[in-house]
Amino acid sequence: MPRTLGVCYYPEHWPQSQWATDAAQMKATGLTWVRIGEFAWSLMEPTPGTYDWDWLDRAVQTLGEAGLKVVMGTPTATPPRWLVDRMPDMLAVDASGRPRAFGSRRHYDFSHMGYRVECSRIARAMGERYGRNPHVAAWQIDNEYDCHDTTLSYSDAARTGFRNWLAQKYQSPEALNLAWGNVFWSMQYESFDQIDVPNLTVTEPNPAHVMDFRRYSSDQVVAFNRVQVDALRPLTDAPLIHNYMGRTLTFDHYKVGEDLDIASWDSYPIGFLSDRVEGTAKEKQTYLRQGHPDNQAFHHDLYRAVGKGRLWVMEQQPGPVNWAPYNPAPLPGMARLWAWEAFAHGAEAVCYFRWRQAPFAQEQMHAGLLRPDSTPAPALAEAAQVAGEIDDMPALDATTAPVALIFDYESAWAWDTQPQGADFEMFRLAFAAYRALRRAGLSVDILPPDTSDLSPYGLVLAPGLMTLSDSLRAALATYEGIALIGPRSDLKNRDMAIPLPMGPSLPDTDVTVVLTESLPPSDKIKLQGGGRFRHWFEHLEGTAPVHLSTKGGQPAIMGGDNLRYLAGWPDDDTFDGIIGGLCDAASIPTLQLPEGLRVRDTATTRFLFNYGPKPVTWNGTTIPAAGVHWEALP
């Protein structure tokens, strides 16, 4: 699959006399793709039922004649004012009961059936107009589901939909009462019409109630996406894509991805470091202008799984953004490094956001490849450099990584619903495990929770899975590598209750978690031979062998040769030691890497990425700060 570059462009923001010049410069830079249209509903349909395609026809034609391929975005993330006026109840409602107002974007409720009809209509109209246009080579549906916390809505539409969803699932209030444990606190219901959305309660609502509402809300995102897929599929042969947002966990991305052809995500490494990635003050300072050395890689691997092997980066940060608490500029070279890291992880395309910085409205402080006055910004030359390097790069054939990590959105909802500790979050736990694998120089595949075949991997990690799926449990029963399950894994049933017998229920492995502790930052559990658990510790019982113990003599890792349970959350140094020992046992080679250096292997090529602020030398090769090096694998 060839690697290509692209850019996000808003022709409606610029005079039409400028479009041809822009298109020619994009082509000269080495770009292939141009995404347009995703926020332009009010121009496509200025008044209800009256379409104006002329400007968009000319934009597509201008870009296509320059030799560029168009990604056409459906504009459903920004419903126009006239549509909100026609159906004001389409606005989502936040957890405090306040409607989300018109005046920015994503001001809609996934549960609103009338709005879904309108989305299907505009998508179908666009498909009829552009579905067979030779210049439109891909479609993006909507934009960044859940950005700005918009998955969960507590509206009348959501309430009605949730009640119907529950009736379909449970069939009777009695069955629901039993599953939810509503005998507790006199919470029984006599009809589904009595059940509300789980907000505004005096104290925490029933966790089973919350989990079902989370599942319902995720299903609404899937259904919302599907109505546009169904509208477009008969009208185009071009691939359908959605651009997911990093560290967004409120809906099941795997299920949305089942209806699409490619998964893309929007990569803002420096914005995410400030806004969405935990770290010490020293780490934040060290990677201030580079981003976290593992965050982009994690999401590349995750969305490669969501896309069933097909991955794009639809928006790549080129300079300072406008939305993080602090917005420093990237080090010179980072726009190049980030693109090559995406390609090394299997991305087919990397599209920079955006072509020209806007001089108006909410995102005017967000840098582009050009300044507002059309002067090149620093990232333009780096994009051109990558485009030139692509031609000389051998095919980056995909290969199976030696290790895998299982990641589950439903488990993230579960531990958000019942964290049991102020700093326990499933993403943080999974990311800690992933980071340890990367520090060992390992390439990683991320797998969904219903994975049924683990045989390609020598080592599999499954941190924080609320309940093991039947397919995963069966795969573990025959797995010949080493699987490290836990902590906080397989300890609840799907109704958020403690199962009896208590978990985890691991195949042919006598291990039971009998007590759990969440630990404040001031406390650690010390391990024999050195190392510590933080945040979380579980007391284990059973007859399985103990592989690691606490200083107090309690099991820390327990299980057989192949299937083992981890009883706590290791700090970074301890995780490194655990991963090193498991890799030695599984005969998986690891690497001793300098701080900030990361490795990714394809079938033919090894890539080295230096996220550090200074040059590093490894195996005789010096990689500059913000530098990339690649070499052929034997």
C-alpha cells in the first residue's frame, strides 16, 4: 500500500480566485489528499431543502484538475441554525440538565431520531452529487465523535431511547431489577417508563444502571454513524472513514469501525501532552515540544485494530494548536517525525491540519502549513521533505508484532463508573503497560476484547479487562505463549456485580482476588527483590505457583507457566523489570534504549524515533533531536 500525504482545506474560507493557486502549491509540496466539506452544511443547504452545490462543484473540480484526491466530509458535526430552530430538542443535554447551545459545533444529540433522518438526507444528497465523481476518492463521516464530551446526553430523546433499549434487552422489569440488584436501597421498578437517565441523583447511581446507559449511549453513536454509511454505500465505491479523537473512550470505536473501511484519528501530540497525558513535571518539560514518546504510537496501533488493518491520520498537528492549556510550538523536525512514525505503524495517509491558518473564528490561533498571509509556516518544508522521502522508501509491508495488548472500551466505562480510587483509570493502566513494552524496544499490536486467536504472539498483556469475553477465554485456554492478565481483570460480570465464585476465572489457573485496595500517592506496596505497586493492589488466594511476592509475603504475580495474574499496578521501573522477565521467558528479544528513543519494526525496515530534546547515539548511529532514522532489517 503506497504511503501518501494530505491536508485539510476549507475552500469556503477563502476567495475562489485563490483556490487554484492553493491547489497547485499543495501538489508542488507533494500532497495527494485534500479533505473538504465537513463543516459546510449551511453553505451546501442555505435554507431547508434548497441546495447550493455550485461552489463545492468548483472546489472539487479545481482540486481534482491539479491532480489531488478529495476526501469529502459529511457536515453533520455542524447542523445549521435553521435546523436547530426547526427541532430545538435535537440539542444534547449535559449531566447537569442544561441543553448544549448553538454557536460552536457538535451541538446535536445522537439519540434524536429526527436529526438522524436529516443526517441521512444530507449524506444521501452529497452521495448523489459526488459519489461517482472521479476526484472524490474517499469519504469522512461526521467529525470527531464525542469531541467536547458529546456522547452522553441526558435529554428527553435519550431517556425515551434508553427505556426502549432496556425493554429490548431485559424484556421485563423483574429481569432488570434482578440484574441490577435493585433490591439494594429500594430501587425496584415496576415498568420501564419509571427508569430515568442516571444523572442528578443524590449520590452515585447504581453502577449497573450507569453501565447500561453507557452501553446504550455507545450504541447510539454506532447507529448514528450507520445511517450515513447506509446512505452512502449504494452511491460510491470510495472508502468510508471516520476521524476518531485520541483518548476518547465514551463509545466503542471497534463497533463503529465495523461499518467503515478505514479508521483514522486526529493526532495532536503536543496538545495531548498538555491536555490528555499524565506525567511528572520533568516529563512534561522534557517532551514539551515533541509530545509523549508513546502516545502517538499507542493510538496508531489502536486505530489500526479499529480499522481492521487500515489506518490513516486525518489530522496531524503542524504547529501550535489553540485548545490545550498551553500551546508551545514543535521542535524543528517533529512534523516530519510524526508523519514517519505513523507510516511505520501502518498508516496509509497522513493529512496535516490545516492548509492555511484561519484569520477568524474559534481556531484562528491554530497553526497550519501556511500562515494567514499565505507565507509558508515551518511545517510546510517538513511535509515536502517527507513527500520526497516517500519516493525513496521501500514498501513498508505490515508484519505481526511479537507482543500484543488487549484494549476494551467497555472496561474503561466500568472503571470510570466505579473507580474505587481517585486516580484509577483503565486508559492510564493500559497505557502504562504499553509504555513498558515500548521502552523495551518492542513493536506492539493492540487487539479488541473479543479476540479469538492469540497464537501469533509470544506475549500478551490484558490489563484492566472487566470481564473476559468467551472468545478470549477460549483463546487463553489453548495459548502457548505467556499471557499476563490484570490487575483488575475479570473481577465483575457484565451487570457490574462481583461474580460467585469470585474472579478471575482463568482457564486451568487457581487464582482468586479476595480483597482489593486503592492506594493514595503517598503509599506503595514494596516487592521482594525491589520494585513497587502504586494506585492499586489485590490480595490473591489459590494454589497456582507464585512468581513474584510483596515484601510482606503476599502474591504479586501468580499463575502457571503460560497464564499469569498481576495483582497490582507497577510503577514504571517495576513494569520494565516484569516485561523484561516475561520476554526472557518467552524468548522475545528486547533492546536497551536511551531515554526518549523508540523503535518500530515493519517487515523490512527498522525505524528509530528520537523524542528527546538532544541527539542520542545507539548502536553506533546518532539520531538528532526530533530525528528519524531507518535501516533495513536482515
